Amino acid sequence: MSLQNEPKTLVWEDLMDVEWTYDGEFYQVKFGESAKEYDGVEIVVEGFMFPLEYTRKHTTFLVSASPMTNCFFCGPGEAESMMLVESKDAIEYVYKPITMTGTFRLIHDAADGVIYELEGATMVE
């Protein structure tokens, strides 16, 4: 098996390479080179699940560098410490870290507070 086909392991610190500017109405994000290197790339990411709905299983949720007890809305953390996950299969919520693989995308419109997305994601056992 070729290493070229192996997903790239995401380093959360690389996603902190962003610059925020205020245009008078909204905050705009400018991605640095280390964050841009992941765009469109198949990655593996380990993080903590943040459900967006009150159900046991989820296909759309957030994964964060920090556990929910270190909530990015209630403590230190920013939009660059999380990503929206669009999973192929429903995944049951767990408190422990999960590992996902999928295609990483930059989201240039920060209006929803999310600037990273993992498309076509599957859980790594």
C-alpha cells in the first residue's frame, strides 16, 4: 500500500493559523498556509463529539480539540478549535475522544461560526 493513499493526520495547532478581521458588519477569516494545506485533503482527526441535536446517534455534529467540559462557547477556544462533521453513518454520542476520517474543507463564510468541515466522514475503529 502506498503512503500517498494514507489520510493525513490533522494537527489541531495547524488550524489555529487564521487571522480574523472585522469588516464593519461581520468577522471575516483569512486562512494561513498551514490551515490551507488541509483543504480538499483526506484526513484523520481525533477530537471530542459535540452533538447538535438531542438524539443518541448523529450524522451531523461538531468535533472539537477539547472536551465539552472545556466548551469553546464557555471557555478558552475559538471557531478554529472545532469542525463540522458530515458523517456517512449515524454515530452514537460518546464522551471519550473519537477518530474520524474524511475530506477536510475550509469554510470561507464564517457567518455560522464554523470555518472547517469534514465531509463524507467515517469513524475509525
